[in-house]
Amino acid sequence: MGPEQYANAQEAAEQALAIDPDNPIVRQHLATVLELQGFYSAAIEQYQLAIDQNPNMIDLRIGLAYNYYATRDIPTAILTFQDALDIDPNNAAVYDGLGWMYFLIGEYPSAEENLIKAVELDPEMVRAHAHLGAAYYRNLNYDSAIPELETAVERYGDVTVANSTYFIMLGLANYFKGEQNCDTAVALFETVLETIPDEANALEGLELCRAAALDTEP
């Protein structure tokens, strides 16, 4: 969507809200349009008003939490996800979001705990596998990281800027695992570089594998 389409969508949502100001779904739509334009504080306000109208609507709390994250207020995002779990303790998306927030502040054991629960509740959630693999990787638990990252990479298929980190982590996990499995690692790094030619971490991974190959030459 371009700027004009976003403006039209926002105008339509505001008109709908003027007609039905007590409808939390309409407020959610407006919040989403604001979020997509980067107006996170305004989106937060709409999510909060919508939650006042329907406190048990979990998607509102998830959206609110991610907008707090977008404003770099991760502690409040964590509290918001925890509030959501109080309402729905079996929501995989909430566990995934909470686990990822813990990952971002470096609390990897807490990240693992919540992301394991997300994968258990919804084994088809690709991002939960990716996030769990990333948490294992940061904890230097390469044996556990590799299968989770393999699942994510296989399901993602194509490399994008957003998911390239997981391809690189999988490559590095193979390298650091102990056997320095560089055949697998190099293939992953090269796959990333086909899409993002200047990706620094993929280039560094290639250099690690090249150095390892030189060390093993007779």
C-alpha cells in the first residue's frame, strides 16, 4: 500500500468509528492502519480504548504489545503479553511474543521457556520455531537450535531480509557445533548472499568456513 491508500484506509476507519464508537473491532482496524504507517503511539491509544471495550479480546492485547515493542518499551510489552496469558493461558501467539521479548532483552532462559510452550501449543507456527532456535543458539545450545532452525528455514523457503537471520544462525550453529560442518553452513550462507549480497554476517560465516578449511588442509 502507498501513502494515499493508507490515508484512504485511515479515513474509512475513522468514519466507521464515528458511526460505531463502541466497536472494538473498528478501533482495532484503525489501530492497524496507524501501526502500518508508523504511528505507534496513536495505535497504542486505539488499542487501549478497544481493550476497555472488550478486555477479553486477545488479539487487541497482542497488537498493543507489539506496538509497545515498536516504541522500544519492551518492559511494558512483556507486561501486556503477561496480561494476555492471564486471560488465555493456552495462546501460542502470546507465548511466542512473550518469548521473543525476553530474547530481545537477553533473558534467553525465559525466552526458551515461553517459546517451547508456543511450539508445543502450535507446532505449525513457523516464527515460533525460528524464535526458539534463535534462543537456543544464543544459549550456545547448538544441538537443540539446529532442528528448530531447520524447521523454520525449510518452511520459510525463500530468504528475505526479515528471515535471513535464521538462515545465518543455522549455518553458524552447524559451524560451531563441534564438527565444523561447513558444507551445510556454506550452502546456507551462499543462499543468503544470493538475495542479500552484502549481508555482513553471512560473509563472516563464509570466512570462518574458509579459514577452517585451510586449517584442515594437509
